[in-house]
Amino acid sequence: MTDTHGLAPLQQFALNDRLANYGDGTFTTMQVSDGKVALLNRHIDRLVNDSQALGLTVAADAIRKVIVAALAARSDGVLKVLIGAGQGGRGYARLAEPTVNVAVSWHDVPAVYQSWQHQGIHVGTVPVTLARQPLLAGLKHANRLEQVLIKQALVRTDFDDAIVTDTEQNVIEASAANLFWQTGNQWFTSSLALAGVNGVMRQFILDHRPDINIIEQQLTEIAHVDAMFLSNALMQIVPVKTLTLGESRRELAIAPVLSLQSALAAAYAGEYGAA
């Protein structure tokens, strides 16, 4: 375990760096506006909890200091924080006491997200599925080869994003976002007990809408939903206006999603924090 009060800065990957070699670490991606971070405390909690699940001890105050330092350089955009298991070890085995390191980077918010939030997107499927692994389910770990394959498959379609299932055809998420859908007046989202990422925006939505049911749902059973949306920390809430499953293409209602956006707007604004 590393000193819980500090993180070693990572400027460049060494040949034996575990983050680069094995994806041995966690990360989070935050939206920053006017020097404040959306869902700040949720992002910090994610890094602490997900790192702990991988056997790495990281203190919340150390992460907060990293974010404060990064905000001195830029006050708007996307801030990514990577936590890695350091260098060394024999093969897959870590050192007995790894030196946990941290890297930060700045990026631009995808310009398309704003129009997506109001106009909706076209969603279909791709042939890539997610493996079931309860030890990693829910974590934003740094080994994301499945998502790389999903994105490669997605660019060969005309979809904006895709519904992704596990190997048993249970609906899990989208390529880089969580998934919610409405049937009648009831909202649902996928169980992430065996696969998927428990996004901070998903956590926010479920905390403020405890009436949303968390269920296992087969892909074939999603065909007749009335409304659907994707969520993550950058796109926030994006309606699905068109859903394609096999040969079937349906228009979905976006009004219920826009209503949910509006209902959660004040609470979301209240979770912008100055590190």
C-alpha cells in the first residue's frame, strides 16, 4: 500500500509501468465549468472506492489536491484523472507495497453533446458483448479493451451509439454511457452486478430518482420501450430518438427524457464543486 497522503506524479509511462502494461488502475473523467467540477465529490469517491476494489489505497484529500492543482492551469473543459499501480513487480504480480501514481490531462467537451441533449440520438446494436466478471463489475478500471472493440464496431454503423449486452444478452450499457428506459410511466436501468460501469451520473440520477427500477433485461425485451436515454458525466442526459434492433427501427418519445432533465437540473447544478 502507498502512503495514503500522497500520490506519485506520472509524467511519462516507464516500460514496467503497470497502468500501461495491464490497465492496472482506475480513472474518472470530469466536466469543469468556470473552475468548478460537476459531481465533484462523486468523482473523488469513485477513485477512492474503485482503487480500493483493486487493492490500492488512495486518500480522498490527496485526489482533491491533484484536482486543485489541475484547475490552476485551466478552468473549463474535461479533466481526466488516472490512478495507477506504479512500476514493477514480477509479471502480473505487483510489488508488496506499490507506489501509487497519478496522471492528469485536459480535453475539450465533445461539441456534439449539447445538440444531442436537446435533439436526441439514433441508437442500435453492435456484435461486441461484455464479459461477466463480478469482481470488476461497476468499476471504472483502466483496462477498457472491450470498449475499444465496441467503438471500432460502432464506426461501421450509422448509429450515434449502441446498446451493449453481456454474453448472456442482458442489456448492460452503451459504448461509454449508462442506459435508462421507460415503459408506461416507469423508468428502469440495468443491473451492473456482473458487468458494466457504475457511472457517477447514473449514481446521481438514482439518488434523486429512487423510483427507478434496477433490473436484468434481455435485449429482445427492450424492443417495445416508450423512451430511453444515455447518461455519463460529460453528456449528462441524452434522449434516444430512434432505436434500431435487428430489422426493426422505432421512433421513441423524447419528451419524458427532457422532462427528467428539467426536473434534475437544479440538483445537478448544486453538485458543481470547487475543489
